[in-house]
Amino acid sequence: MNNFSDNRDFMKSGFDLPEREFVSDQEKGIAPPPIEKDIDDFIDIIELPKVEETDLKNKNLFSCLCARRSRRKYTDNAISLMELSVLLWATQGVQKIIPAYKKTGHISLRPVPSAGGRQCFETYLAINNVAGLKAGIYLYRPLKHEVAFLYMVEDLPAKLIYAYGGEDYQAEARWLGHAPVVFLWSCVPYRGEWRYHMEAHRLMLLDIGHVCQNLYLACEALGLGTCAIAAYVQKATDELLHLDGENEYVVYISGVGRLPE
């Protein structure tokens, strides 16, 4: 019989344990990490359209909740830049910056909750078919609501298909490889560890669920489809985004596309 209980404590809160001995970097008075990654100055930046309620096809939250499903069948039609803008804003857009208070570091208020306001994720986009954008890998810049073009990838669909499940899932993963855009969320763990030390890892995994659920609801509001993937080839996915796999690594993936009539 497998002893699953060895790993179950990871899911439990440990803040009230009497044997808690660690001291976080925040408690030590160490400056917090930045809210978003630095990028090279020469990278192409594309400003995104401002998001308005009128951009939504379905403004009824109850209807979106009832309709929410994982959808993998997409047409070959492109996603518009406005639609991409809505999806990015709904998942990680910055609404307000609260200045540092009592050594908390700056906190960014967004449409998704985050433990301690740490917002430990970066949003990468593998773009195959978005109107006005060339194919390749992009990084969302939430503070200014823009995307940065990072680089092109030779045969990007094949790389995405392989990242889904290696050699064994080529046929099953075709939908992801050819999705107009694939959201790949990375975690920068020190953003959470700075405040919550060992407890941060459980909290960060909870938070990425909030992010992806907002993507689902935003897709329903736009008439688009999405399907989240938690089972993927970690090393291949990190390499696709040029991540070191230790200080930053992928934690969730979701393809987005236009639904058949």
C-alpha cells in the first residue's frame, strides 16, 4: 500500500506550529524582490489596448460560471489583440500599486487574489496566431499592460506538443501545439519565500489556481475556449522559455483558441 500521507502535510497550514523556527527575509529587513522581471531595453514592446466592459460578448457572471468548461477544439481563426488584452488583464493586470508599508514591499492589486499581495508569477505567451503579432514567445508586462517580444522559435507548434507530454502524446497534444495562443505561467518562488519562507510554496500553488480560473471566465465572456494543463514535461517547458528551472519555472499552462460555431 502506498503511503500517500508522507506528502499530505504539504497541503496543511503550518503557521501555527510551535516548532516554527525559520525567520523570513522580510522579518530580517531584507529588501523585497521586484514586482516584475527586468528585460533588455532592446526588446520589442507592444502596447495592449485598454480593457473596457464593452469588449465582452457576455457580461453576465452567472452565465459565464455556468458555461465554464475546458475546451480543446479551436478554429484556425486568429485571436484579436483586444481579446488577448482582456485575457491578460483579467489574469494578471495591475489595477493599483500600494506603496511599501511596514516592510511589506510594494503591493500590486489585481483581478486575482494573492497571499500577501506577492503575485509570484510571470505570464509568458507562445503565440501562433494573434492578429498583429508575429509568432514567437512573449512576456506580459503587467505594470504597463504591454507585451514584450522575446524571440522566435523554430517549429513552435512541435515544441509545444512535445512540452505537453514528450513523444508519447503527439496526437493528443496537437490541439495545444496549434492553439492561437498558449499561456505559460512561471513562478518566481523568491517573491513568496521572501515573506512566507517555507510556507510560501503551498500558497503560490493556491494562487496560480486563482489566475487560471480568471482565464476560464474571461474566455467565456469573450466567446473563446481554453483548457488548463498541469501535466507537462517540466524540463522541456522551462527550456522553451529559457528558464533555469530553479529560480523560475513553469507551474501551469493553458491553451486558448476561437471556438467552432
